[in-house]
Amino acid sequence: MTRVYPVDEPSRVAEVRRATTVLAQDEGLNDAHAGNAALVATEICTNLVKHARGGEVFLSTLSDRGEPGIEMLAIDRGPGITDVERSLTDGYSSTQTSGTGLGAVSRLSQEFDIYSDAKGTALVARILRIDAQRTQISGILKPLAGEESCGDAWTFKQRGEETALIVADGLGHGPLAARASEEAISVFRRSKDFSSMAILQQVHGSLRSTRGAAVAVAHIDRAGSTVKYSGIGNITGVLIGSGRPVMMISHNGTAGYHSPRLQEFSYPLAAEGMIILHSDGLHTNWNLDDYPGLRRRDPSIIAGVLYRDAARSRDDVCVVAAKTGDGIV
């Protein structure tokens, strides 16, 4: 579950802190971890108000990914941080305050990462119930302004050296679009298949009772060093390695209604690359080479920066980044 909170004035700090405390309890965090989560939320939101003239916090629970805990992704379009490393040192401040904010966030989180450039800053902090290395797949969801329900959805599952990843974009917006994408996710989770083609066929058949969706499924096989990809509609899938990015192929149509052709495409898997999937809530003209060092950052940071700079203003948004190096997908 993900909730998005605008943080544009001081009262929003308390709102996000309260929401974080409730989610920490829901995720089964102990009192110490729940207290840390509340402090991290407070520091993150205070920094957004003081230094960035506002921003957004994506507050997510992680139990549905098999690793109970809370993720806080903060995104702003402020002036950026000139010296990120120095900003993480206690006592440093650009506004004559105590300067302990980012240092405290880093110390109190089991996982922390930050990226800043002239367009703003993205920061992710995770408080986990169990200390363990997380799978390097993450994504963000945001509904169209004015809607409570997001018509986009994503999830993944793993089996040994295999990972299956799905993104669905329900036709239109609002509750009916959300129902279509949620049905696609439900079919994906119930399916015992990892084949992208088999899963897409099952989703296509199940969505006939809904308004339909654009759907793409990626099957990542580390042992075979391949990615197999099947899609219906305008989900964008990009395979990034050492060379030029590869746009993976989807066929036109709407899952649940019309698809002239279902087909699986196979691509070589880069040892130190990544896969990015997103709905048409994101423009397709982004280029990771425009962001020095971004490829080395946490997948949530990568998804957040792409959302920050390439999101369309009149659509739901889903962006997912999955790293393929170091045995982490």
C-alpha cells in the first residue's frame, strides 16, 4: 500500500508523522522501530518545508513485498543539495539550524539513500521489522489529482533465480480503472506460472469482467541471463545495460478486450543493468544518462527521479525499477 502526502507547510509534518505511526503498528514494528519511523518522518518532512519549499512523501508498507516495514520516499523540486556527503554530517546546516536532520534520518533507518541535482532531491528511508538485505525492486504509484484510487498497479514474485514482474494500467481513471488493475495483480499472484506469456494469457482472460487494462509482464531469469517480456497496450518496458537502452516490445490492444496478438520476446540480461517499467503516466523521453550517478542509486530513488521529471499531469503514474546486478533480482 502506498499513500502520497504533499508536504508544503508545517502542519503537514504532523500529518505524515501520525500516518507513519499507524502504519508502523500495522506492519508489526516494535516500539523502538516505530519511534524511529516517526522521527524519520518528522525530519524528512521538516527538511522539505525548510529547505525545498515543499515536496511529496510516498509512504509505503512493505509487507506485500514479503519484507514487513515502512518505506518513506521524499521527492522535491527545490534547489538541490550542493554537498550531499557534508549534509549528512551532524552539525552541518545551510540555514543556521542544528543540522542533525539528514544525519538522523540516515542513522535511524536500516536502509537509506539520497540523490540530488539542480532539479531537486530524492531521498528514501526504510524502517524494517527484520534486518535483511531487500530485493532491489521498487516502484511508486500516484493517482490522478482528485482521485482516491490509483488506476495503475504493480507487484512481483520470486522463485530461486527467477523473478516475475507485472505492471497494469486500468483503462481510464478512478475506482473502475483500479478494479481492473487490481484484478490483474490478483491473477498474477494466484498464478503458479512465471512465464510472461502464460501469465499475460491468464490476465487477459480474467479482465473480461472489467473495463480492461494495459498490462506487461517481465520474466527475469538470472540463471539463463535472459528477460522474457509480454505486453498488451502502452506499458513501457526498458532494458538498461552497458550499451544503448532497449525498448521491449508490447502489442497494441487492451487486456480483457481486444488483442490481435499475444507474443513473448526474449532479451539478453545485462549482469549490471536494470529493467524499468512504467505506465503512460510517464513520458517516454527520459534518459538515465542525463543523471550522473543515478544508476548506482536505490531503485526507489531511480523511480522517484523519473517521476519527478517525466510524469504527466493528467494521468495516474506507476514507475518500477528492478536492478539485475550482484544477485539482487
